[in-house]
Amino acid sequence: MSTMLSNFDTWKKFLSERVKAAKNLGMSEVTISKLAFEIGQFLDAKVDPKNDEERVLKELWDVADDSERHTIARMMVKLAEKQR
């Protein structure tokens, strides 16, 4: 996972593939966004940012309240969907 996180474009492609797979399994946008939020929580607690983009996301996540964090997670899903 650390190799994937070292390059933001690779990370976005990985997210895109996972969002596509989740949709193919019939998961709703709401469920996917909730999972993205949980992944964000995990990354914030356990993973050190590996590049400038991730550092900015972490700083935004750290100053955001819960509602704003859910918005960031939804935006990351949208960004991943754009990668297709």
C-alpha cells in the first residue's frame, strides 16, 4: 500500500477501481461514501502522508468537523469516478 500512496495518480486510479467494483456489487452512493469516510478515518489515524496532495488532504481532514469530513470523503469518491 505504501507504493500506491507514494503517487497520488496511482492512488486515484486505485480508488476509481474500488468505486467501480463497489457499484458493480450494487452498493449505493451513500454506502460508498460511508466507506470512503471510514477509509479516511483509518488513513488519518494510521498512515503518514506520502506526497504533497495527501498532506493537503490530511491537513483539511484534521481541521474539518465530522460533516465536513463526510463531504471530503464524498468528493474523493467523485474524484475517483472521474478517473474512469
